[in-house]
Amino acid sequence: MKYSRLTKEQFEELHQEFINFLATQSITADEWADLKANKPEVAEQELDVFSDLIWEGVLSKVVYLEHISPQQLHLFHCTKTHMRLIALKIKNPTIDVTTKEGYDWFRANLMSDDIEFYTAKKDYSEDKGSDKFKLIQEGAVITKGELYQYFENLVSK
């Protein structure tokens, strides 16, 4: 398995897609029930293959990722050949940008010396899907990139 197995909730959301996947494998509902009961290891393999297919599809469409922690924002733009990073570090340890109050402080003090900006660029490894997936496993979430674009405009001025 290349990525991770989907959660029970994710499988429930993708129920129809999983049925279609089984159909492409020529597995009927009765055969699936039999596999689960009598060959659980084969059923597990099918779940893993389906999970990887879903992850491949999702990761191929990821353009922006964000990882926000109490004192840092890591904003990623995933291009075809590399990732660009805009990182912001809050030097004031009493500020937590994951709270409303902390985020309000952050917005009001954006240009103060209490906030450091960094930018970086990194080429993908041979498997860009795995590069993106690793960031997600570390806590990044897929976004539309509004924060990245906002700070990219700010940093480029």
C-alpha cells in the first residue's frame, strides 16, 4: 500500500465509487460478502488498492496545502515541478494563531518585528504524490490557496 487506508467514514462517503471499483474488478456484491467472510486478506487488499486509487486522484489535483500551528503558518503552492513555501513565524510565544484572538493579533501585527517571513522552493522527489501525502500526514490540509496567494502578493512587493 502506497498511502494509507481510507477511514470507515471515507469509505461510507465513497460507497458508490467502491461499488463501481468492485465492478471493474468483476466482483459482485455476493462475491464481496464471501471475500469478507472467507478470505479477509483478499478483501483487505481490495480496500488498500481502492484507497490508493482515491489518494492518487486527490493528490494529483492538490495545488495548495496549509499547515497552521500556534506559532507558525506553512503555506504551500504545489506546481507541476516543485513546491513553493511561504512560512510565517510568530516570535511572541504568548500568541496562538489557531485561536480567534491570536489570529486577530496576527492580522493586526502582520508587519511587526514579531512576525518573520520565509520563502523557499523545493523540487519534488521522484514521487510528487508521496511528497504531498507526507505533508498531509504531518498535519497539512488541502485548501484553495487564498492565504498563500494573499501572502505571495505581500511578499513579492
